[in-house]
Amino acid sequence: MASKTESAVSYSGARLADYTEDISGERGPVDLPFTLLSLLLLTIGVVMVLSASFARAYYDPTNSTGGNATYYFVRQALFALCGVGVMFACSRFPMSFYRQISGIVMLVSLALLALVLVPGIGEKVNGARRWINLKFTTFQPSEITKIAVIMWFAVLICKNKDGLRDFKHGLLPFIILLGIICGLLVLEPHMSAIIIILAIGLVMLFLGGLPLYWFIGGGLAAGTLLGVGYAIFPYVRDRFAAWLNPFADASDTGWQIVQSLYAIGSGGMLGLGLGNSRQKYLYLPEEHNDFIFSVYCEELGFIGAMLLLALFALLIIRGFWLSMHVRDRYSALVGAGITTHLAMQVILNVAVCTNSIPCTGISLPLFSYGGTALLLQMAELGIILSLSRDIPEKR
């Protein structure tokens, strides 16, 4: 008689099992294409941090870097090395382990979101209290919340045998949880994290089988929330005004976007050459973080940008392919959720740099400077590698 795990193999066309058994002794190797694409993008990202950051690190007006031109690069390189270890370590744990800790991860993320609002614990920067200072680095609890939503929503969807058509027992728990998370993020405030987490939640519900008419209501609710944010927060109004006409106030609200467009336009077809960006010399703010893609375009041009986006596209496509070939529903949901999260951040970051959407603080995965964010991204990639080890090999 075929085992329970064998009967759940997706290649057979049968319905996926909700959860896979702990088959750590039968697991195969990690997916090589996904691994190589991840390491290649990480390597390019670390090199770009060096190129984009050395001017600010050397000429830092606050002298927090001590005039060390490689300050940001060395820290990012160390976190990248640790991230590779984290990725392969996460690939060793079976998906049953991640299912078991999903609730704990969600509770920890909620506790951290509440903790960051406490003065003395949460660090306030530019009027927003989004970071917790760990002395050697800072991190945003919202980064943990993103993966927590993916993992816990996958558990709830798998537990709900009757689907998500019943509002009280099906959809309401998801709405309450997203409402609590968004409420805590509004208090920071952190609108970009709200947008990403709501989008992740909607994607997970869509994959879980939520009827389409609920998404119409969700779209109306999101539009209402955006309107409320526009009315309450002045910085949201400023960003919309800068998006519609950045050159109207190019020395203030439109400064970031104007300098980003100058950088991208200066790159032309082939770019100015690696390390030769001019906008990074304290003209373009956050040149090694949110706007690192603009520096990349200036130095490597349109062709280089297209090659980079092609690499991200291959990584995303491979992530979805792996998610479609796993043995169980939980792994498929988590894999698709993580891949969607990666795709959204790439698309939104590029859209901000090109002024296709209003400016938001969304980083470019594996590129933007930030140690803890990079470690969490590598952990997410490690989870996808973990589920890739459970895919049966074709004979």
C-alpha cells in the first residue's frame, strides 16, 4: 500500500495533503538553479553596496562612519556571509518544523511590533518609530511580521477544511489578525509595511481559495485605508504631490525622485561604468539603501538593469515552480507566499526609483543595505530550498 506521503505527491494529479510527514531522512538535495541564482544576486548586491556607499561613508557629515569609505560594505559583506550560513541552515530543517513554529513566530512578531512603540526601546528616526536598536545594528520588527503572516496564514488555511467561504469561521480570523498588525504599524507609522503585509495576506487568501468577490470588497477597503492615510498623515500627502510633479519642488519634497531620475537617465544604454556614479556623491539620498537600483542603472545602464531584472525574474519563476511541485499544501502556500513577497518588493522598489508609484521606504531584496533585513531574506530563501528537498525526483 502506498504511504500517505507518496499518495500526496503533486505529480500524480491527486489532491495535495495539508501537511507533509517528517521525511527528513528521505530528503533530496537543495534545488541547484535556485541556489545559484540566490548567491549570484547576493554577490552582485554586496558589490553594489560598496560602489553606492563609499562616498557617503567617507564624507558622512555626522562622522558616524569615522571616515571609513568601506564602512557599509564591510558590514554588509559580513551579514551576507552569515546570511549564506542562515540560508543553508534553514534548508536543513523539514517543512514540518516550520509548521510547528508558525504560531510562535507570529506571537513574537506581534510582541516586537508592540515593543517598538515603547520609548527607549523603539528608535525614532525622521518622526517614525520603526526600529529596535540592538547596539551593533538596528532592525525593523515589520520584517519578521511579513514572514510570520505567510507561515501562520498557511497553517490556518490548511486547518480550515471547509475552505474560506464561511465568513465567521473562515475569513474573520484573518481579518482580525491583519487588523491588529496594521493598527500597530499605523502607530509607528509605517505605510509601506502595511501595503506589503496586506498584499501578502490577500495573496495567501487567494491561494487558499477565497472567493473572488471578497477581493472586490478588500480593494474598496484598501482604497479607503489609503484615503484615510492621505488625510491623516501629512508626509503621505507630500509623497503623492512629489510623485505627481517631482520637479515642482525639486529642492525639497521632490528631491529624492528628481535625483533618482537623474541617476537613471545619466546611465543611458551602457552606463558610466561600475563605481563611476555621480549622483551617489551626496546628491541622491539613501543611495545604498532604497535607491541602490538607481545607482546601479547609472553605472551599468539600461542593458545592465534589464539583465538584473531578468535574474530576479528567473529566481521568482523558479520559486513558483518549486512551490507547484511540493508534496503538501502547507509547503506550497509558504513557498508561493515567500516568492510573492520577493516579487512584490522588487517590483515596488523599481517602481519607486522610476517614479512609477509614490515614494515609499521599500528596499531591494539582496541589494539594499541592512543586516537584519538581509538575514531574514536569506532565511526565506532557505525555507524555499528546504521545500525543494521534498520534491520527488523524476525517474
